[in-house]
Amino acid sequence: MNPTESFAELPVAPKPPLRRFHQARWDEPIIFELSAPGRRGLAVPEPGAPRVELPDSVGRAQPPKLPEMSQLHVLRHYLRLSQENLGVDLNIDVGQGTCTMKYSPKVNDRFAAAIAELHPLQHEDTVQGVLEIYWRLERMLAEISGMARVSLQPGSGSAAIYANIAMIRAYHAARGEAGRDQVITTMFSHPSNAACAKTAGYEVITLMPDADGLPDIEALRAAVGPRTAALMITNPEDTGIFNPRIQEFVDLVHEAGGLACYDQANANGILGITRARDAGFDLCHFNLHKTFSTPHACGGPAAGACGVSEDLAPFLPGPVVAFDGESYRLETPPASIGKVRPFLGVTPNIVRAYAWIMALGAKGLRQVAETAVLNNNYLMHKILQIPGASAPWDRRRVEQVRYSWQELSEQTGVHSEEIGVRAADFGVHYWTSHHPYVVPEPFTLEPTESYSKEDLDEYALILAHVADEARRDPEFVKGAPYNQSVHKIDMTSLDDPKEWAPTWRAYVRKHLS
């Protein structure tokens, strides 16, 4: 069935006008340039506690070179910078593709702030409430995934993937099978799976899609063997296609003696519908900053969660929270791979995820998935009406779609990246895809459950407008952006490490000295 047929009878609403947008542009210096000796925003009182003599080895020879500014100037600086950004609370942010950008209820920020005065090294007896949240959230995620135990220690999705790889390695070593040195993944699984496996020293085998857009099961049959440590797979993959034969994949790996690890960062369309353990997986992970609505926070801190079967539970990162019926305590699993981040995890985001799940309940989680799938397929119906846009592989999608502008690009010479930049002139944007571009001229949209029909109509209208501009005046689209705080960027410097300056002091040294 054509994926758009089910929407063919929907009433056609009048097209809304394109929203006028022009982003603020401040000629704002770096905060170190605003610094002036002697300025300060806070008078720090002398400590009331007795001074502690520290060894010279832990002291600084010179004070840290921090910017010196008044409170007013700090406030102005960051407010100006905020006006030069787009973000999930400001625009229709369905274009981040696999990142699952959704609304984060602001009341959850208040819950997270309530623990701000706690210290991670407090005695367990003084933080029973926080430990209870960890314990309850672990069990919620265990139920959602079907797994036996969960660790909330990882600080991100990639950290959770690496923790899973470390547990896979420890599991095989404990069984005297350390020679299993290959990890199998797929082209449209998240690249962090391959990257973490490679970082851990494994040889990575990548399965390419077959004619239906699914990982090639015959290629898997050829790849598995006595060297197979694990299959690490995202399902649905970053194309939005769910693999209906996923249990066959797991069974093939198990028959070869390997483990099966489910990347559930794309879980927004399957909550309450399918579970990792039910398909036979041994490990899985969630991104709490995606599926469970804790903020992405400009790249961090995020929060990950590892779920494992009973056989893998002894290898979990430690400590985990235990409950004896009266109080909550920290314990380290007997064969633990050790800590994967300081302390327990990113506690504010653990609190946010817990509050989000508690507010929704089991029925609400399933409604999240159903609404996300509906939104995605409605948006696909709108996008596929735009001349020049397509969705490779004629299959229904779950929570996202990797589209292609190949036809439009061949006719106009305008590339997907350029269309995305021009869309930013209307206050939205999109992500293309991971490299290499297996889907030509890609763009990846994931509307989640947060956005209304009107939001999706507006987003599709913007892309249709930009595609029409590309046909009428390709050079105009290539010259974008016009309404942004930042205009054309010289991309050549991105490929020259000599030009890179990850800090302000490196920039001064390389480019201003």
C-alpha cells in the first residue's frame, strides 16, 4: 500500500501564510573579551569554617583566568546569545531526525531543581528520596524493555552503548570466550554502535540494506560465526522502518554464541507496543534525553540507561540501588564492569524522566507512541506531495523518515544541505543524515508526539515553499541564509585541523596572535 493512501480522504485545510521571521543579530564578543580587571558580580564572604591546609601538589600556581564581569553584563551577554539560537521551545523542531526533540514539561524542571542542594557524596541515609526515584525508575524501564535489571549510571546514549559493549566483553571473557572479537551492526543503526565497538577494540561488520530497506539477513548469515561477540542494532532504524524479522536476527546471533544488543534510542514509536526482551535481546539501552523527554541541553548533560537480562545483571555498571523493604542502599554487582561516570548518574535528568513517566502512566506511554506514529505518517503524506521529494523504499514508517531530495537536486542543482539552510530563514531547520549518504540528498524528520497538525502543516508548507524557490531561482536558495544571525560559513576550515580552535585561548593563539 502507498504510505499516503490512508490520508487521501482528509479534508484540505486552507494553507496558512508563511510566518515572517528574522533572527536577532548582535555583534556580541566572546565573554573573555568583555572581561575587565576588577569587575565582579558577587562578593564572596570569608568562609566561616576553619581553613584546611592542603598540600602544594593540589594547589594552583596561578588563579584560574576566568572572565571578570558584573551580573548585569553577564545577563546581557547570555540573553543576546539566546536570541541568536533556534531551539525546541522556540520553533517547530521536527527536523532533528533521530534526536527525538520533544516538549519537556517545565514543571519537571522544578522537580529537578529541588535536589540542587544535595551532594553526591552524602550518606545514603540522607538521600533516601533520590535513591527511591532511581530504584523506581530502574524498574519502570525494566518493565518497558522487558529486561531484568537496569543501570542509570551512563551520562549519555553513547556512554550507555559503550557500557553495553563493556558488559558484552566481560560476559564472554567470564565464559572463556575472549576470542570473540567481531561486532555486527547495520548501516542505518546509530553510528555510536559501530564507534563504541571499535573504540573497545572490536572489528566491526556493517550490514547494508536489502531491496526492501531492511538489513540484509543473508549478509547476517554470512557474517555470524565463532568470532561474533554481538549484534548491535537499532530498530526501527534511522529510516523509520521497523524490521519485522528482528527475532530471526537475534536467533541467528544466539545460534553462533553471540549476544544481541538493542539500541532503543528510537523507542518513541514503540513504547508499550514492543519490548526488547520479548524479541530475545540480551541488552538494550535508552536515551532518557530523547524518548523520556529530558532536555538535550545543547549537547549535555544527557542521560542513558542500560537494561540487561538476568545473565548479564552481574556485569552491570555499579553501584546500583537495592531495596530491602525498609531502606534504599547502593550495591555493586559481583562482576561489575565498574563505574562509567562519576557518582550515580545525571540525577536531574533521572528525576525528569521519572516525573514524565509517572505523569503519563502505562496508557499514556502507549499513547505517546501512537501519536508519534500518526504524526510521522501524516507529515510523510504532506512531504511526499512536494514535487522532487521522495521516501526511498515504499514502506510504512514508524516514528521518523529519511527522505530524499534527489529528484529536485538533479533538476535544480540545489543540494539538501542548502534547502535546510534556506528553511532556517523561516525559523525551522532540518538534519540531513549520518555520513556516508546512503540515501541520496537526504533529510530526516521526526515529529514526535509533541507537535500539532497545524505545526506539521506549517513545517511542510515551508519545505514546499523552499522547494518551489529552488525550481524558480536555484542561486537564491544557494545564497541562504538571509534572515539568520550567522550567514555563510567557510566550510573549508572544517577539514583543516590547523584551523580548529576548540577554546577561546586556542583561537587567540592561532588567529589573533
